[in-house]
Amino acid sequence: MSGNFRSDGTISAAGRGQVCVSTADKNAQFRKLRQLRENSICFDCSNTRPTWASCTYGMYEDLLTCFENWFTPNYVVRSL
């Protein structure tokens, strides 16, 4: 097969030979983490119900905080 797709149907991570986590598993893990009490507020401004997660720093944040940090080098976020 070509690219990051393997013959067994898995997807390798950026061509490095490692297998990526499936989208369903990844979303399930984010849902589980989001249910923790400490993840129900934005890390930076304490607004409730954050809608973004920082993959770089492992914290939940609201849209305004996410936008403020957007230009930080190597800053990766994921919409929840």
C-alpha cells in the first residue's frame, strides 16, 4: 500500500512505522477525560465548559484562550 495506509487497514503515524490511534478510540478518551471535574473549566481564565484541548500542554481551554495561545510555537490544539 502507499502512504501511511498499511495492508491490514491501520494507519501509520507520519510514515514512522507506528500505528495511529483510531478516531473512535481518541474521541472516547477525550470524552472520558473531559468528564473529570478539574477539566470542566478553562485552565487559563476559569470559564466553564471549555471547547478546546491543548495537545501540547494537556489542558482544556475555551475559544478565547485558545486563540490567544494560537501563535505559540509548537502549540497544538484539538476541538472538542
